[in-house]
Amino acid sequence: LFLAVCAVGIGGTFQYGYNVSIINAPTQHIHRFLNDTWTSRYHMEINPDLLTFLWSVIASVFSLGGLCGALIGGSMAIQLGRKGALLMNNIIAVLAAILMGISFPTGLFELLIVGRFLIGINSGIGICVQPLYIGEVAPKHLRGGMAMGTSIFLTGGILAGQIIGLREVLGGETYWPLLLSSSCLPAFVQLLFLPWFPESPRYLLIDRGDELSCVKALKRLHGSSQYQREMEDIQRECFAVDGEKPRKPWQLFTDRSVRWQLITVIVMTMGQQLSGINAIYFYATYIFEQAGISAEKIPYVTLGTGACECLTALTCVRKNYVGRRYLIIGGYLLMTLWSTVLTFSLTYQELYSWVPYVSMLSIFAFILSFGLGPGGITNTLIAELFIQSSRPAAYMIGGTISWISFFTIGMLFPFIVRGLKQYCFLVFLLECSLVAAFIFLVIPETKNKSFLEIKKEFHKLNFG
């Protein structure tokens, strides 16, 4: 099971985290490439506003690709299977890496835009299908810890991208095309190892009706002596679904039996992206400058943020003991606290020499709080709130909302900073506190419960 989680993770959420972080390092080099290419092509320097626009397109087209990937990820998981969708997804990653790698020697910055769009599609599919696979293969008592693989590989990808992006590695002017094309490496690793692992047993029995393959997959994943309990759980869910075909996303919006589950998915995915975590990663340089950190130290301090979030691995065990509900509420409340501290420290940082270090500490604590709660548990809960026929559609909806929110905060945060200055994190403070209140009032504890038991819990909310 552990090896299966690793095999799906390296080409799934690892790719997402890796490609979010590597674009920050070569910013100045890409600006120079755009200017030189434009001058060579049109014999005139590029207009500064147009240069800013092209860079914005290169950075933001990743989100557009991710949105497209989220829209097709669920359908691919149904048509090709969870494993098949992940394997096919790697072809997109390899193509994207080739296009980004040859953009510099060919002098075609358009290839860079197309490559970023394609790697966005790859990330959108991966972040949709990977938690779907893990949630379905994990036994009930290990589901929380195994689902943390989604978060661990995501944060591991961010950290790896930050390390590879250092100027001492591939972040220099000469090597930035190699940096962007290095996203093919996780794809090759997954293509090498994932074929050795079985398809999701739930998919094999409930969606394809292949009981023999389901039993073989369960024996490989759980062992010949332990698989029977999981088989009985899958058969109960199969009986409850009673031949129901996989549902389309729009069908969930008209189904009263999943009304509050769907509202929960929308609130939690929006809350995860709008909590301020991506603002910290995208604008870490600005925040550390505000905190008084010297320019030459900023890349290494930013590297510390990635290492800090990787500590979410500690929740793998804790989640099964404490429960999802308490951890995610606690995570949002701690993020509210650290947003408050960060606001005060940025406001009064010129009064005392030690205050900028409080700002830096607040950022690390904010990231760790995110990992302990929203970062590690959101995808777990989406898998647990729905039965087999509705789960892919729920991930498509959640992924779509997540990518739209991701794009929105990336576009709006500079204007929030310009308007509110040091009070910018008050926006995230309010959002985190509201999401914590929603979870406290609506979401039941899902620890050690089957998918059918969780469905019964929500039946009371949906029908009164």
C-alpha cells in the first residue's frame, strides 16, 4: 500500500507542487528571454506593459490548464480507470516539458506558454485522480493517514522545486530551460513504477463489475489473509449503489441527497485556496522584504517555507487518533491567529529590531498550521463524503472550484496588498475564521467510518 501511494503521488500532486514553485526562480531570466526574442523578431524593444502582460500569461496560463484538467480528470478516471488516467496523464507532462525546453533555443516564447498550459492540464488531472485512487484503495482504519500522501507529495514537490530552482542548481540564467523541462522526470518515474501496481479494487467491482480482478487487486494490496474485510465493505457499497452509473457533475447539483456534501466540498476547496497559503508562496519575496529580510537571504528563507510545510507528514499518524474534524478546525483557527500576529508585526516592524523575525516566524507557523489542517485533510474529506457513483464528479467540482479560486487569488492579491498594505492578511483572517465556523456547525467526524456510514450522517442534514 505504501509503495502504491508513492507510485501515484510522484506523478500526481508532486507535479502540481513542483510546477507551482519552479516558475518563481527564473522570473528575471524569462523576462530577459522575452525582451531579447521580441527585439530579434521585430527589431525593437518590447513595451514594458506588454512584457508584464506576457509574463502574466506565462504564469497564469498554468491555472487555466489546471482548470481544464480538473474538468476532464473525473471523466478520464471513469473511462480509463484511476491507474489508466494517471499513466495517460504522463504523456501530457512529457510533451509540456519538451515544448518548454525547446522554447529558448528556437526563440519561440509561444512554446513556453503552450507548455505551461499543458503542464497545468497535467497537474489538474493529477490532483483530481490521485486522491481518488488513494481514497479507494486505503482500508478504513488507515484512510486518513494514507490520504495524507496527497499533501505530502504536494509539499514535497514545492520543496523540490525550490531546491532545484536555487541559482547554485538550475536557477541560473544558462539552465532555466532545463529547470522548466525537468517536470518530465516525475512523469518518467511514474511510467516506470505505476504499471506494477493494481487498479483501484472499488473501481474494478463497482464500476466495471469485474469481481475476479477486484479480488486479485485486494490480495496484492492487503495480503491474502487480510483482504476479506475490505471485500465485504466494497460489496456493501456495491449493493447500495445497485448498478447506478457514475454520475455527471451537474447531476449532483440537483440531488438533494448530496446537497450538504456538495456545499461542504465547495466551501472547503475555496477555503483551502483563499486561506492565504498560495499568496505566501507566490509573493514570498515581497512578504520577506516587508519583514526586513535581506535580498540575498530571501531564496533560502523561502526554501524554509517549503521545508516547513513538509512537516505535515507528522499528521499521518495523528489524523487517525485525533480525527479529521478537530484537526481541520484547529488548522483554520491557528491560521486565523497567525494572520493576526503577522498583521501586527508588519505594522510595527520599524519600532524594534526583533519584530521582523516575528513576521518570519508567523509565516512559518501559518504554513505549518495549513499543513496540519486544511492542506492535509481537504482531499481526504472529499473522498469520504461521497459513495463510488458520485465521487469522480465531486472531485471534478472540487477541482474546478479550487483552480478558479487559485487563479482569482493570484490575480487579486497584488491589488489587496496595494490597497491594504500591511493589513492585507486581515482578508485571510476573516476567511479562515468563517470556514472554521462552517466546519464546526456542519461536518461530522468521519474517522473510522465507512462511506455508507458517513452518507447516513449527512442524510439527517439533507432531509431534516
